Amino acid sequence: MLTTAFALSFYTAALVLAGGLGYRIWLYASTPAPLKIPTTPAPLTHSGVAARMFREVVFFQSLFNANKWIWLFGWIFHMALALVVLRHLRYFLQPVPEILVLVQPFGELAGFAMVAGLIALWARRLIVPRIRYISGPSDHLMLALLVAIGISGLTMTYVAHTDIVAVKGFFLGLMYFNWQPLPSDPVLLVHLGLVAALMIIFPFSKLLHAPGVFFSPTRNQADDSREHRYVGSARLEAMSRKA
Amino acid sequence: MAAATSTFKPMDHVHGDPLEIPELACGAMAGSKPYVAAPGQQEALGFPGELVENWQEKAINRLGELVDNSRALRVFLDSCVKCGACTDKCHYFLGTGDPKNMPVARQDLLRKVYRRYFTWSGKYVPWLVGAQDLTKDVLDDWYSHFHQCSQCRRCSVYCPYGIDTAEISMAARDIMDTVGLGQKYSNEIIGKVFNIGNNLGLPAKALKATLAGLEEDVEEETGVPVRFPLDEKGADILLVTPSADFFASPHMEGLIGYAKVMHEAGVSWTFSSYASEAANFGMFVGSQENMQKVAQRIHKAAEELGVKRLVFGECGHAWRVAYSFLDTLAGPFDFLDQNYPIPQHICEFTNDLIDQGKLRFDKSRNDAIRLTFHDSCNVARASRMGDKPGGQFEIPRAILRATCNHFYDMAADTIHEHTLCCGGGGGLLTDELMDVRLKGAQPRMRALQQVAEDHGVTHMAAICAICKAQFSKVLPQYGFDMESIVSVHQMVSNAIILTGSIQEQDYEAARLSVLQEV
Ligand code: SF4
Ligand code: SF4
């Protein structure tokens, strides 16, 4: 019963996440960008743009220039999250690749960094009047969700161990359509339930910043409008011919 | 209106950190609203004369259309994480403390409506995601706060996703125009361009008379017959400049500088009465159709005059439209000489000549001036000069250093891409918005005050007609001289030594005497 419920929720969550995100990305890609609007100074070439994007996505360059505290907490949270996600791949891969074995100890520590980063961001959201002003219920709930996922995960790692072999069996079973029982450990169930919820919320929430950043014209366009005539929208082009 | 009731005293605010973050003052600027366009002004641009009956439905439809046609808008409306990085980046927030002037809050005025009608969460759980119906109150808020954004893009520099509030403001203004709630100042001006050819409504005759007068003045001053040609077919260069250059100070002093440079370069050039305006307020009101119509006038003029090159005078947003959009909107310009940049900025033109050693300057003629430079937003953050990123910062400064002995930059976090808007850009340069213009200028005025104290700076140069006009108005309020705002080409004009001029004789004589002493 429990296994079936969680199995079905994870199938649903995976479908919603993949379908929703795929649809959003398709929308972003297929919506025209009628004019050249890179925020300058901008790179002149496409390789330059790739480098700019890399600096944005990996180092949060613009955010660094904007506000050192938000940058610090946000960067710690995201990097830690990346490590944590990497570490969790071991529950989906058999045998576990060498690299994941190496990541494991860092991934465990990253759990703390992630929660610490989130709490620091949340504190700013509550304490700094400007940020409190722009925060809505969904912003607080999103933080609550992520913190709860982090804390339930850490609890399983350091306090109330769960039968991790069985958990891995459950997920491998999901992937190969050969369901295996899920341990009924409450912390585990909370952790997994929240993760499924996060997956479902993703394509309907501000988490869309993850694909969005790659499609942001102010960041992904090259500053080359004098070198190459830019034609970004059929509509403008048609009007220009008519005239 | 708001301006009359304000108790803001600029002199009390001119000292301090330009980027000091104010306390939140909720509702402080809710009363700031520009005059609404009259029916005739609306209809001339293809918009309904007044607020239409079913405005709500129409506005929502228009929002949908805009989102479907702008990747920027769609991505920006979806991606904001409310991180707060942009909250202290807008000069209007810094100057007013009104939280709705924080870029993210300004975006949210539109985003909450987008969420309500176009997203799943906004339809079913609006309270959770801050989605709201488009009510009359919301529309009022839009009209007020989307006219407290100069579309300067400072916020987009700092946002981790490059969210550009200027794009959001343009969309909001387009929607308001579409339902019949236009802004008088901008729409009236666009109408003048369509009817007469420029923002100021100067007819060809008046232009001709002005230019003839300038020829006389310059010949009197220099002894050299510097020409100010208008509508001369077969000239090599079409110079398109903001019409303020034909009219007001310090703009006109800059125009004289262009003409002197063109003369000394020995090129044939002309203005056009049909395209006697570089500015394009179509961008401010977010109407691509109107922006394109204005832009196409330049194409038409260039083709009809048979010129080979296109050069733009000192104007910020005009240079954005020229540099970034013109080829897309009104191109291709394949009939022009492809060996030159299309279009070229007058600063690039002048600086090239300086680099080639073709211009001589007597810098001492600017010795009474201790100068700084105000980077105009649209030049700094939405365009380029030269062939390297950031050329838009280096080239004007190179010209100023070549023409003036005393040059000092303002604080690093207030120049280049971090530059602070003059406070009057984006279609806000109208008297009824003086209150928000004054307050929005505060960060820049403080940065200027700092260099005035530290380096004895007396003047500030700019390459934007709007900046110049705005500063002429606000500088005196902050305790500076009204004439402390100068054009970059005014400095050129002051210092340039024209071949065969009276100044050349003095210059040569001075050089000779120096040589003899040695
Ligand atoms: S910096 Fe960008 S993501 Fe952050 S609050 Fe401002 S607009 Fe939103
Ligand atoms: S574009 Fe400029 S004026 Fe508009 S919100 Fe951003 S910083 Fe403020």
C-alpha cells in the first residue's frame, strides 16, 4: 500500500517535472526575441557569451556584484545542493561509479551547508525590510520546503538511520518497473514525500529560474548588432519589408 | 500635482553616500502621475483615444500577446526568485524610499497580473503566489510606477538572471496605450515626429534659419566658414542628432562641435529635415510599431539623400535604438559604405580622427573647467562604441582628456555600467514629474558633490540630450550652476584649432614663443 502510493507519487512527480519543464523550455525557446537587448558591456562573440553564462551559472557573477551577503548564502546553498544531488545519484545507479564514491563525504557535509545557506537566506528575508517587503507566502513556503527536505535528510544520515539498501532497492525497482518494498520509516517518508512535492511544484514556480537563466536575452545575446543584421522576429521583419 | 505638494528640499540631500539605502516609505510616490494623453494624441499613434470600456479584458489580451512575442518578457516574468539583489539598485528607490520603486516590486506590479491570468498557480492559488486581479487600483498603480522607471537598466546589471525592468515597463506602457491610457508627454512627441520630423516640432524652415545663424556665429568666432548643411543630396554623411541640439543649451554648443569636427575632417555631410530627430520615444512607450515607424524615417532620409555613411549625435536612448535596433527595425542598410560602422557615433567619429592625429586642440581653452563625465544609461548598458566591450566608456573619456586638462571620474560604483540615471530618462522629462525627477537625481548629484569636494570639479559632461536637459533643471536645485552641464562636443568645440582660424594664429604664435624660449 505504502510502496504503491510512493511509487505512484514518484512516477507522477517525475512526469510532471519532465513534462512541465520540457513545456516551459519549449516555450522559452520558441518565443521570439525581436530585438538585441544584451546588457552591456557584453561579449562580442558566441564563445564570449558561453563564458559569460558559465560565470553567471557557476559563480553567480552578477549577484556577486550586487550584494555580497545574498551572493554568499545563495552560492553556498546552490553549490551544496549540487553536491547533495550528486551524492544522491548513488541510490539510482548500480554499481556506484567511482566519482560518486569520492563525492560521498563532501556530499554529506554539503547537507549542512545547504541547510545553513537556506536558513541564512530566510533570515535575510525576515529581517531586511526591503526583502521582507517583496517576499510572499510562496517564497517562505519554498524555503520551508527546502529546509525540511534538508533536515529530514540530515536526520537520516546522522540521527535515525534508515534502511538505505532497501531505499535503493525501491528506487532501482521504480526505474526498472519491478517494484520493491519501501521501508516505512517516518523520517524517510517525510523526506521522500517533500521531494516529490518539490518536483511537482518546480515547473509552476520561481524554480523556473533554473532553465530561465539560459534563455535570458540580456545575458545570452552577443553584442554584435553592427556586425550582423539581427532578425529576431518574423513580425518585425515583415513590417520592415512593407515600409 | 505631486510636484507642487512636495516638501523635498534637494539641498538637504546633496551630501552623503550616493548609494545610501533609504528607509522604506510606503506609498510615498503613489501620487506621482504624468498627464494623460489627449484623444487626438492617442489616435495619431493608432491607440484608442481614451480608456476603453472593456479595458480589463483588452489589457489582459495584450499582455498575452506581448508575452507570446517576447522571450525576454516571458523569461523575466517567470524567473524572479525575489532574492532582493536589485532592491537597492534603482535611483528612484534610492531617492524616494517608495518600495514600489524597487525594481523587483515594480516588476511585481505586472507580474501579479500575469500570474493571475496566465499561470496555473495564479489561477488556482492566487493568495499563495501573490497573484491579483487587474483592477482599477492596479491600473492606477501601473500608471504611477511604470512612469517612475527611466528604463535605465541599472537593475538588470545586478540581477542574477539579467531581469531587465525596462522591458517590463515598456510592456506595461504598451498595454496602457493599447487600452487608451497613454502618457501625454511621450505620445505628443511621437506625433510631432510623424508630422514634422522631430520631437521639438521644428519645421524645415526654422531648422534652416537656425543652421544659417550658427554658420554666421562660428565664422565670426573662428574666421572659418564652417558649414551646417541641411538636406544636401549627394553628401557622404548623414548626421542624425536629437532635435534639442538645434535648440537648447548646452546641446547646441555640442552641435557646433560636430560641425567643426566634420569641417576639419574635410568630409561632406548633411542634416536631414525629414529625419531631424535621433531620439525615438517609440522605445519609451514600448511600442515596437511606433519605434519602427520613427526608425524607418532615418532609412528613408539616408536613401533619398544618397549618403554613404550614417553618424549619430549625442543622445543616449537614440544611440541604443541606432546601435542595437536600427538595422533590425529599418534595415538592411546595404546601400551605405560597408567599410564604416553602421551606424557610427559622433564620439567614435571624433575619436578616430584624434587617434589619426587629424585634430589639433588647445586644451588650455578649457582650463577654467574641471570636468567629470556622466555615463548615460542607454549608452553604458545598452550599446557600445568602438570595437571592444566597454568602448562606450573609454571613447568619450578619451575625447575629454584630449580636450581638457582637468578630468576626474566620479566614484567607481557610480560610473560605467554602474552609472546612475540622470533621473529624467525614459519619457519622464516632463514638468509634472519634477518631483520624482528631482528625487531620482539625488544619487548622481551626491556623486557629483563628492568629486566637487575632492577635486574641485566644476562641470559635468554628458552625451545625451535628455541627461543635459534634466541636469540643466536639477543642478541648480542641488546647488550647482545650471551651466555646469556640458556637451562632450562642446569641450571639443572649445578646444579645437581649425585650420586657418583666428585661434590657429594665436595657437601658432604661442607655440612659437615657447619654442623661442627653449
Ligand atoms: S535581482 Fe532579479 S531575481 Fe532577484 S529580486 Fe531582483 S529581479 Fe528578482
Ligand atoms: S530600469 Fe532603472 S529606473 Fe527602471 S527599475 Fe530598473 S533601475 Fe529603476
